[in-house]
Amino acid sequence: MIRKAADCKKMYNEKMRGGNGIVEITSFATPEELNNKGRLFANITLKPGCGIGFHMHENESELFYVIKGEVLYNDNGTEYVCSAGDVMICAAGTGHAIACKGEETAEVCAVIVHA
């Protein structure tokens, strides 16, 4: 199966999980297409000043791969600056937040899988 970029569903979430600004999420696959082993495979676009607020992941893990830009990643209360090529993993039972850092729009690929 092939899904062209124009056919991927885009969503806009304002103040996602208590974060700032509007987060753009381009979904690549449905949970059924992930064999119900995950609920998200998407590109997340964070404009300067925008981010997803701190939240916990119970019974699932979330993985991020930074495609471009810089992000400030909160890993259970410790903040890290991550850039293109970096990978962040939020294991089940832990929490995180992510925000664009700097003046360039950031893009990350995100995958959420069930524990």
C-alpha cells in the first residue's frame, strides 16, 4: 500500500496537553494499519513558541525522531535540547513534553506503541 502525502490526514491541536500555540499533526497510518499495536505514526510540526505540554504515558510508549529544527524535550522533569537526527523515547509509565526551540520550525516523526 502507498499513501501519498496529499492523502495524509492533517489535524491542528491548540494548546495540546497544556502546551503553547497550535501543533500540526500529519497522520501517516491508522491504528488498524498498525495492527492495533500502536495508535500513532505521524509527523508533528512545531512552529517557534509552540509545543505539547507535559503528560504521562501509561500502557504505551512514545518515540520521537527529530527531522529538522531544534526541540526542547522534557524527559521526566529533565530538559534536553535535541536536533535533527536525535531520538527521544518516553517509556510506558513515564512522562514528557516537547516544544520548538529557536526561530526555525521543528518537525519530528512520532510513533506511539502499546506496552
